[in-house]
Amino acid sequence: MADQTHPENTASPASPEKTENPEYAATPGIAGHAGDTDTAEALLRELAAAYGVDTSYWGWDGVERSVAAGTLRGVLAALGVPANGPQEQQRSLAESRLAPWRRILPPVLVVREGRETHVDVHVRHGSEVRVWIDAEDGSRLEAAQRENWDQPVHVDGVLTGRATFAIPGDLSLGWHTINADTDGTLAQCPLVVTPDQLRTPAPLAGRRTWGLTAQLYSVRSSRSWGIGDFADLGDLAAVAGEQGAGFVLVNPLHAAEPVPPVEDSPYLPATRRFFNPLYLRVEEIPEYGYLDAAGRAEVARLAEGLQAANRSRDLLDRNASYAAKLAALELVFAVRRGPARTREFADFCAEHGQGLEDFALWCALAERLPPSAPEWSGEAATPASPYCVEQRQMLAPRIEFHRWLQWLCDQQLEAAQRSARQAGMGIGVVHDLAVGVKPGGADSWSLSGVLARGVTVGAPPDMFNQLGQNWSQPPWHPGRLADSGYAAYRDMLRTVLRHAGGIRVDHILGLFRLWWIPEGAGPESGTYVHYDYEALIGILALEAQRAGAIVIGEDLGVFEPWVRGYLAERGIFGTSILWFEHDADGPIPPEHYRQQCLTSVNTHDLPPTAGYLAGEHVTLRESLGLLRRPVAEERAEAAAEQEAVLAQVRARGLLTDTGGNDVRTTVEALYAYTALAPSALLGVALVDAVGETRTQNQPGTSTQYPNWRIPLAAPEGVVLIDDLPGNERFLSLLGTVRTALHP
């Protein structure tokens, strides 16, 4: 997040919620006094539970807290559930029970492979119904009816019965369609068959690999335009691959605003489906070679000033870099494409369909309309409005420009992944999927039908953020997302995974439940809203398997105890950060870490390890007024936590007991210590490999600290990708990791 604490910095003890959950059945909340219908509050709580809204929750401190009635009403309103007064609540409760009976078929059915499941079909009592499945490959399969003794129900004056049909367990993975024909009426719904367990991690079984973790925008070369780019990603992958790395994990590369000023935080994007043209390398575009002399001279002029900034430790300036790139890209766009390139572009646009069209339209409109323009809430409120239909014609050249930019991003990302694999990486580039999107951005506009309004998401109070967190992002509406067949979610995953060897899902716990905060309320005045995690995790596994990618879930923070077991069952990796792995007895020995996990010393919400060891996280928070107790207490606690870990490192002979170890030696010892874990993946932060000390992101700040604007540097000065093959410190840490993993 840019303006709020990032989810990864919420590593609190697991909540003591119920664990008797062998089938991982949804537990949508506690109805409170649901049986006591004499009070309006009891009825409200029963209604909330019926819609998957928690009426109480366990805090990080193990205390159960009741959710205020005002919060429940606000969240239910965002779900579109009338809840003002007992009469409305009674009607809404009745509607929740009748809603499935009003549909012939459910909106979507997501199942696991290899298991026979059932679908309920609702028809006029006594009517015949035929059900069949149209498979993704074009084949057709009749569904067999199973016995169902449910009593018919009166629905809007019609006696309605329920018939049950079998979905065979031998259906292939993919997106199929269920059809039901009754009395000449045809109903359809998507049938998604997902992997019981994601199989892409199988090649990692019994072996371990390491990789670099980096903030791409901060990692520059002599050819960058002041910001790290896709070509730099390919070069970084090549350098790391030559040293034996199996992957390189980067920050989210989602698109921000189409013109400056742009959002600095990669975790607060305008869209999660499309990519940020800020990362394009202009000179790598084939049409650049066909610019006339004047055009090439102008591009060189635009690049020259920014390339000089590559050697500066000063803060990154996205706006300057993007403004110059856009000017250069306009010149290249004007170059006529050859027939083959023209066909490739057309094929790309056709493949991405309406989603790309709508995103490009938003970009073209956002070039002309500031975020506060009244048109966004009026005539341009939706892509299908008459105004927007007219603008599609008027802005056709600009729409093509923004579609073209996405095509270039796609091609340069493909080249980066190819570079990674050619360098010997078994996984390659691992993309990061942000937890949400910026309000007022492209997704908020084009996907408004499946997003909830009147609420934002965040996190409840915890030991690090005692007031809670508000990430200022609209959440998926669980009901409307299901009604849409999860199409937007699927399309987003497909784009991110298109040229990826893996995907890291930021705050993957949000696929189970999200902390919703009614507008105008503080983050502590929220509650959890539950999602169909079987569907969301299943579709994630399906799309990752089809892409040949692994999935890493960032599963830090407050979570229900069974969640990690469920993710492991589905073949999804977890995340362990050295400083956060502790229990009541102190640091957890690395030998007890999870095998199916990405383990690292560091995360971007902490200072680089050299800075962390020096207490920079305390110093910075003190300077920003973020401490809630005396600084001496904070320093003492931080020193004690570090010493507890370092004592274990020394006990294993990785550090001497003399106390004379320099920072570099200590950092290398900490990475050797994490290599003792059985975890299949070990992350090596690039900032640690070069000796950086500055914090990339300080949770809980916006303008107080220049989050996401720190270039890669060592104490001696800026470090470019060009320098890494000969950087002794870099090579030494990587050698330490290689030796520790493969003695």
C-alpha cells in the first residue's frame, strides 16, 4: 500500500479461532444471539451471519470482540442488503433463504477434479428437466439425476421443486458450461473444474532453490531512463541465473495513471489486469529502429537527462521518467508497422477483448479528465454509458495508442521471462499481485459491477498497528463476483500469469475473508466479510497450472489456524520472514519452518537487513512520530528480539561469539541460517546483497516518508545492474546462499 501499512507488516500471532475444520468448511461468522428473536440486534446479527459477515472476531491478542451494530448495517448496505429495522431485516433474511430457489441453476459452480459433485436445479414442481455439460473442448456430457427428497417451496406464488444432478469426477480441468432445459426454458452457468492440488511445484519436491527479490523500479542500469524497466528485469534475471538463482521476484508491475502525476506505490494500482508502460524500454521496440534521424535524435535527447540520474542516490522521479518516455513512445507509435507486426497487434487486441478496450478507453478519458472531474460520477460513470460510447469513436486514436502500449509491455515481459529461462532459471520471473486497486482507477471504473461501494478494506488493530489499517481500496463484492462467473478475477490472473514462472499473491488471506470498513469509520470499526475461498483458490490454482506457474501466498498476519493447512493442501506456497517467525518461547528454529514455503530474512516493509540490525526501523518511526511508547523501550525490545535470533545463529556456528562481526558477516550468517529451513524456496533481497540500509516503505505513512522511491545503492554509492557481475559483496552473499543450500 502507498498511504497505509502494507499487509505484510502485520505479522501477529495466529488468532485462537476454531480449528475443528477437517473439510475446511466456511465459517461465515458467529450469529451472536440469533435464537433470541426478541431483539432487533439479534435479528441483525442473524442477518449478517447469513450473508457471510462476522458479528464478532478474535483479535491478535486472543480476545474475542463483538462487532458494533452500526458496522454491520454499513457492511450489509455495501452488500446491497436492506437492514434498517426489524421489518427490513426479516425480509432480507427471508430473501437470503429464497434466493437460490429463484434460479434454475446457481450463478457458477467451482469444483475440484476427481470428485463427483452435485448441482441443484430449481424448476416448477412436477416439471421435467434435462441437464448436460458442454465441455471446453466442445464435447457434450449428459448429467445423471440423483435422488433428492427436499420438499418443494413456494417462491413468488409458484411451487418450486429442487432436482439434483451429478457432476462427474472425471471431467478435465477447465471452464465448462452446465445447461438445464425445462419447459422450453434454457438456463446456463459456468462450471469450473480446478486442480485438487496445484501440480507445478512438483519439480521442486525434494530440492530447494533460491532467488532474488527486488523492487524493479529501483534497480537500474546505465541504459535505464531513471527507473528500472523490463529490459533491466531481463538483465537482472540473467545475472542472477548465472549465479545459480532459480527465480527473481519483483514488485507488482500493474498499471498506474496513464499520464503524470502517477502513484508511487506499486500496491495501489489503477488496474491489476494490465501493466505499467513506465517499465517499457523504448529502444527495445522494433519500430524504434525505423525512426528517422530527427526522431532518433529526439529520443536520445529525452533519454540523456534521465540516464544521468541513474548514477544518483536521490529519490526516484517516476513523473519525469514517464513524461519523457511517453513523449518518445508517441514518436515510435507514429512509425508504420509492417504486416507481420500489424497482425500480431491485432491478435493481441482480439485475445484481450473488451477488457483491453475498456482499459484503453479509461486511459484516453483520464488523459483529459482529472480524477475530480464530475463526468466520472455522471455521464462517464460506466464504460457502457452513451457518453462513453460516443467517446470510443472520438478517441479511437488514443485508445489504439494505449492498447499498443499494453502490447509492448506484453512483448517485453515475454522477453524478460525468456532471458530468465535461458540463464538457467527453473522458475524465472515471479510476479506480485497486489491485494486491491485504487479508488477512481481503471478497475474501479470498469469493474464497478463486481466491486462493493461504501466500504474500503484494511486490517483490524494488531500489535504493530494499534489503530488498525485502512488501505483505501474497494473490495470484490462476493455475491456479484460469483454472479459474473468470476470472469474479471480469471482474466486478471491470466494476464499476470501470461509470461510468469510464478505469482506471489499479496495478502492471500483476503481470498478467505477481508476486513471491510464502512466509509467514514475508523479501521478499528470494521468486520470480516467471507468469500468463497474454494472458488477463488481453485481458480487461482487452475490458471497457474495452465500457465505452468507456482503460487506463493503472502500468508502473514492474523489468520484462522486452518488456512495455512488448506493452502498447503491445494499446493500453494506460504511465506516466512525470519524476524516474524516466533512463538511464545521465542524464535522458531529454522528446522521447524514449513517445507512448502518461501523463506527470507527480509521484506520490503522493513529496512534492509543492515539497516534493521542498526535499529533504523526504530529511528525512522521515532522521527516520524509513529511510536506509541518511549523510544528507549522500543530500542530495548528490538535489540532483545535481534539478540534472540542471533543467539541461535551463533549456536549453530554461523557467527563467532566474540562480538566482533561486521554487518556484512552478520547478514551472510543470517541467510545461511535461513538456509537451514526445509523451505523449498529461499528469497535473497537484492538490497541485502549490495548493503543498502535505507527503508523502501515505511508502513503507516504517505507523504511523511518517500515510500517506494529509494534507488538501489550501497554505502559507497548507487549500484547498477552493470556493476553486479563484479560486485564482490553481491557475489559473496550469493555464494554463501549457494553453499548453504547445496554444501
